[in-house]
Amino acid sequence: MVAKRRPKHANDSWAFYDEPRGVQSRTPGELRTTACLMTSAILLLAISSSLSADQGDENETAFAVADVFFELNDTDGDLGLQALIDGDPWQRLEIESPGGKKIFQVRATRGLAKQGLNEIFFESAEPGFDELPPDAFLARFPEGVYEVSAKRTGRGKLESEVPITHLLPAPPANIAANGQVLPLDCEVETPPTVGSDVTVTWDPVDSSHPEIGTIGAPIDVELYEVVVENEALDNAVFTIVLGSDQTSIDVPSQLIATGSDFKLGLVIQESSGNRTVVESCFAK
């Protein structure tokens, strides 16, 4: 045992004590060396942690496409949530709501996990408003930033943040074929006969829906999509996507020649990706 002096009580000067067994005394020089070594170790650990964080950021990339949006069928009276996600190969994908709650998860296993998935599209069920009112539907999917993330087949992850709003485009007014206004409900109204050369027109849309979601707010229309199909032939369909400044389209005469009764679908897509669909009809 080694005798060493230190104050025994607050009012004492110095007294002798026995150093505990297993503890070795150190000179001031040895203590300074130990402190320097400990400081160096802490710095090295901090640098290593910083490098690991940087490498983790490098292994995290955004999806090539991460679209999550609502589609309203204003004619049928139903709402649905849809998503289109595409990117590098992944094994497991999740979507979280703004509150951090997981609302969607899909996982590949066995051979498919090794191969990886690139693209996925889904749409929710779309019960009618008599079964699920629009306010109750939208309450399930609050506005905010949704996080889409996936574990890649290799190292790292994919992650994108997708803002979701309740801005739903208003249905366009004055949908017409050759100047004749088309019916809002083809099940109870007789479609007008418009002839063989058909031009479909509608009024531009610049505000959100007057009754559903965020009501009466200005919107930025991204595109219109027109679908015309022969009701007697499933494969006789004309589809075209138009810019936001185009509100008319000539239907190809080749399609009109295939039948006498036609169904018209008009899609209005807002800049957030939310879509409103209206349906009508006309005859040749």
C-alpha cells in the first residue's frame, strides 16, 4: 500500500490514508498524457460518426416518381386515394401520414425480395357517398406531408415527402358536343344526337369543388384528359391529355364511325395531382 496525503476534513490541512488496492498513483506528466489520449479518442469517435452519417445520406435517394392523390368521380359520387410510386429496386415500402402513422406497407419476400420491385400503383376502394360521405373519407386522410420510404435491395433507402391537399377541382360547366350541352346523368336523360364530326368543348376550371373538400378556393389546373368510347365496343376508345389552356377537342371520325352511342369522360387534374372526373354521353 502507498501512503498519500489529501484533506480528510474541510478544516484539516493534510492527513495520511491508504490508497485502495488496485489503484495506482500517477505523476502529473502521466495524467496529462492520459488526458490527451482520451481527448484524441473522443475526436476520432466524433469524426467516425460524422463520416458514417455522411455515408448514410449518400445512400438515401428520392423516388423517381412518388404521387399520392385523391380522385373524385363527381358523376357517380365517390372518392378514392391513389398512388403511383417508381424508383430504384426496393424490398419494403411504407407510407406514413403527417402524424407519423403508417397507412400503407408492402413487402417482397424470397426471390422477389432478391429481385426487388421498381414500380407500384394502387387505388383504394371507392364506396358511394351514401355509404361513406366525403367529409368522413377526407377525415381519414388529413392534409399535410406524407412520407413515402422504402428499403432498397442493396444498401440505403428511398424516401420522398409528398404534400397532400383537399383541393379537388370543380366540375367544368357547359360540357357540350357540337354546341349541344351534354346531360349530367345519362341514366335518366336522353343523349343528344350530334352528327358524325364531333367537337367536344367545356368551360375552363379555375376553382376548387363547390361542395367537397376545400370549397371554392382558386386552383392551378395542370391538365385535362378526355376519354371517348363506343359503348358497344370495349376496345374502341379515344384518349388524349391536353394542356390547361385547351378546352376543346375534335373526336377522330374513325371512332365515331364505329358506333352510334358514345360515352364521354372528362378529367380535370389540379397541380397537387388531385383529380375530378365527370361523365356524360352523346349519340351520332
